[in-house]
Amino acid sequence: MPEFRLLLSLSILTLSAFGGEKVVIVRDDYGIPHIYARTAAGAAFGSGYAQAADRTARLLENLRSAERWNARPALPPRVQAILEAYCMGVNAYLAENGRVDRVDAAMAQAFSRTAFGQIPDSNDILIAPSRSRDKSPIAILAPFGEWPGGARLYPMEFETADGLAFAGAAPVGTPFPLVGHGASIAIAERGLGPAGERALEQAWAMTASKNVEEAQRALAMGQFPAQKFLIADAEGAVYDSASGSKNPAQGILQSSGGVSQAAAMTRALIDGASTFSLESAESLALSTDVYKAETWQLRIALAAPDSAFARMLTGWNRRADADSRGALAFYLFKMALGADSTALEPSASLSDDRLRATLRKAQDRLETEFAVDAGWGALFRIFREGAKQSWPVAGGAVVEAGMATPRAIAFEQPGTRMLAHGGLAMLEVVEFSKPVRSVVMTPFGESDAPGSPHFDDQARELFSRSRAASTWFEDRKNLEKHSKDRKELEYPP
């Protein structure tokens, strides 16, 4: 078997070096590249080209800042070919656009040792066939992180004629995703710290896995000691590398990481549902339900039954949707509580008189500081430096107001607006139906160029709504019907 793999790798190298191949990059409505090639090396070439086109400065900064480890072991021929093809793709774009910068495989291999440890936390959920409406396993991949900087993930999909397809997100500076899904496997990852010398080899073995058993064999290489993985396959097998859990009795496996409130809220929503579809799993991951808000509604109803403002709060659906005036009013009410504003639930010591005074204060702010139709998104926004304007956001966590939703978004207040700066670093939901269906969203947009239509289009169109976008996984025919952006490349160039 090892001899066969070596011959296969060498044959791929020979085809790439002498026969050449056509690599096609088709971008969807959000500029996410879908790369079609004959070989994995050809797909990596397209990945390097696309990453360089979208995030030139970040890619170069990531690769240049990587520590040059003294020991750099030789990679297996196929992985080495993938890495070198990726760098060739980066350099092809740089040369095409008059840049003198160049990258090499040593830089990318060095960066790989820290690249896959840039997802500090997550709230991933695997849903077994027993809890799926159509008896198809469903995976919710939801890594968290800071949005600006080098850790922002890069969504992509690639398909090769030799049978490999994967849709996910990669740290910029690595040739392929590790978080994402193929035709029969989904991989979620979180953790910090450097990986081992053979990080790329293990990452590739996991990405190329067809089922949980193969992924576990790849994990046995031990190159990600600080990372935790949740893995599911199309046959319904699930695995948690942190606990060793397999095939949970309740049909749900949730990562032990995640912001505690977000994890608790999603768990409550899971327990309240009998079965899931792709659509309901997506709604779960993007839920804007405000944690414990019902306890405040009950208390407000008792203290101020005759107040119109109080009735607006008690009639609110407890969702922090972008257009929800009730959510904005609730935030103002919580902030008006002063020392008790961070409380998730009302304390026994909160008097009716104080609560009524708080309601009046919040009502005054709502009516004097905001337009008559202003909702949550009038105050809670997403803004990318270099963009022309900010956009409304749905959901998020506001610690100072004791508010949180399963949709994890963190805010800061540099001025009069609350601006999103971190939280959900990517969302991908996949259902292993036939055909496989999946959706994806990431912060801001695919491109780092302020003049690109994909600079903040996801912020504008997806973050104000509780929905993601199709990955077009293994659906090239329909993708091409909708796409207006197609690039053909020759590998080697």
C-alpha cells in the first residue's frame, strides 16, 4: 500500500509537471472561489491564486511572520506537491499584477505550524440521523474569533477530477481548509498553540478523509496536541477528540467549548426540538433569541401592567432581530438598571418602584434618542475599516446589559454605535443528504480590497438576517448559471 501511494503521488507530480492542467475558479454571488482542477495540486494552485487576489497583504504578512523552524522534515510527495503548487499560484498572481514579492514552500510550511491554532473557541454541534428529519446527519460548524487581523478565515470550495471535494475555510497562507466538509465528512476544530512539524501532512490527511475512522487515523499522528476536533460522517458516525465520545444516546454531540451562554442557549433550543433539517439547524446556529428575557418580561408585567412601554416589552418576541424595536427597548431598559444591568434574571431585591422608574428612563431614551422606527440594528452595527458605511446586525452578546443570543457576536463602543468586532468567525451547516446540501457565512466579505464588491457584502446582506448562503457544493452546473466571475488558469503556469 505505501508503494502504491508513492507511485500515485509521483504520477500526479509527473502529470502536473509535463502534461499541465486547466484550473478554473468560479466565484459565487459573494466572491467565494469554487476551484475545479484535475488534481489536488492543481486545486492548490487555484487556492493560492485566489487567496493572493483577495487578501494579498494579509497573505504576505502571515507567511513572512511565520517562525522559520530549524527542523523542517520532508513532506510526503503528494503533500509537498500541493504546498509547492499553492505557492506557485500565489506567485502567479503576484507576478501577473506587477508585484516583486514571492513566497516559497518553506514559508508556507513554517506558517502551518501556527495557522491551524488560530481558532480559540467554537460552538460546534453534530446531529445524528436519529434527530434528523430526513435521517441524514447534520453538522453545524461555528468557530469563534476576532474578525480583524490574521486569524480571519478564508472560505473556499474545491473539487478535483480524482474524486476530492471539500468546502470550508482556511487560514490565509494555507493551501486547503481544515474546518469544513467533504462529500462524506465534516470537521470542526478549535484550540490554540503551535502544531507539530508534520502539521500540513496531518491536516491534509484529515481533509482527504472519507469517514470518521480515517479521520481518527489521521489524528493519531498527534500533530495538533492542543486542538480539539468534532468529526461526523455521512454514515452517522460522530466523534469528539476531546472526550473520546462517540454516537451519543440523545443524537446530539456539542463541543465543550464555546461562549458558555451561547452553548447553554443552543442546548436549550436543541432540547426543545424533536428533529432537525438543514434549514432548522441553520436557524438554530443563527438564532437571535435573547437568553432569559422571558424572566424579565414576567417581572415587568407584574410591576407595570398599565404602562404602554412595559406592554411593548412584554409583547416582544424576545428576538434581537435587526428591525426589532422591542430588542432595542429591552437593551435600554437593562442599561437603565445601573448596577443590576448585567444580571441575566431579575433579583428578588428589585422593587416595583425601582423597576417602574427604570422603565420610564428607558422609554425616555428610546423616544428622544432614536427614530420612531428604530430597531436593534439602529444601534448594533457591523463596520469594516475602509468601508463607506456600517450595516445593521441581528443578534449578539452585550455583557454590560446581560444580553446574549446563540448567534455569537461581540461588540465594542468607539462612539455612538455598538460595532461588531468578533464572535462567529464562520458558520457552515451541512446536511449529508443526497445530494449533500450546505450553507456558509463569514464576517465582512471575501476580499480585503475596499473597492471590491465583496469587501463587506456579507456584512450588508447576511449579518442583518438570520440566514447564510449556499456553498454550491458539488453543484457546478447551477453555480455557473449564476456566476459572472470565472477565471481559467494553467497549472503549472
